[in-house]
Amino acid sequence: MRMSLSPALLLALAIPAPAMAQADPARTTVQSLDDGLIAIMKAKGNAKSRAATIAPVIDRAFDLPLMTRLAVGPSWTTIAPADQQALVAAFRRLTIAQYAANFDDWSGEAFTIAPQIEARGGDKLVRTTLTSPGKAGIAISYRLRASGGDWKIIDVFYRNAISQIATRRADFASVLAKGGARALVTHLDALAAKGSF
């Protein structure tokens, strides 16, 4: 059977449907982290297996070298390059250990990302809420900065107020003052072994 298409139908078929709006790349970074955290919670396992699973997610989501530099503060420029690298590696171990320890079991938790991505100078702020059945939601915001073509997390704000970088800088300063970069690496590794901060 041969069909005859009207000119109006032909025109409609020729015009492509509007493309779906691309997700904001900063939102995509946070969504990937949230998905990774839910995955390790659901998988349970032990701290070592959760750390192994979440490590590549953290490496993609966070700008760990910049976060380390910001947490150390102005004295960063006086630290030898080899010690800087050791600090970044220790900061990475701590970050992975904390997420593996804090997201250890799933009982219906979910993340909701606010639809509006806020500009903060050249950075972006992505607000999320972690909900658990029967409990009040916990606000967690992420500050992201463009890095190598990607948007990466450079700070985390617990309950939208407490800056992780500011908290760590206060802690790191006293350790650096007493024992220098090597002492801070030891301190970070001790915190990572505890899995909390």
C-alpha cells in the first residue's frame, strides 16, 4: 500500500525535535559522586572494599591537589615539591577513607540535587540534600571550579555553613607549625586510619 504524506507532515518530519538541554557539567560531577556513594552504601562490604570502589569516583569528582593546597594555606609555597606531593597523596587517602567510613550502609538514603546551580565568581555551587527515612535532611553543598576541561569539587559545606577546607586549615596549621610537612603527612594518615575527622 502506498501512503501519501501531506506537505505539513513532511515539514514536521524534517524539523528536528528540540535537543534536550545539556545538564550543567558541575551538576554532573556531583551526581556522579552521589551515585558512587549510594552504590558503596548498597554494596556494604568492608571499609577496604568501599574505599577501593569509591577511590576512582573521588579522583574524578575532586580537585585533590588544589584542595590540599587550599587546606594548607599560604605556607604551601614554602613546602618542597616532594613534600607537596606527599601531602596531596595523604590528603587523597584521608578523603577516600572518610567517604568509605561515613557511607557504609544503605537504609533508604537518597541525594537530591537542587535544580539551580549558583555562580560564585568563576566557581559554581551545587546544593544537595541527603535524606534518610524518618530523619531530617542534611544539606551538603559543593563548590566546584573548572579544571582541565572538567568541573571539580574544591570545597564541601556541611549544612551549607561549615567549610571543610576552612576546618582543615585550622587543624593543619598547628601540625605544620610544630612539625612541618612530614608531621602533617603522618597526621593525615592517622586520621585516614581512623576513617573520621
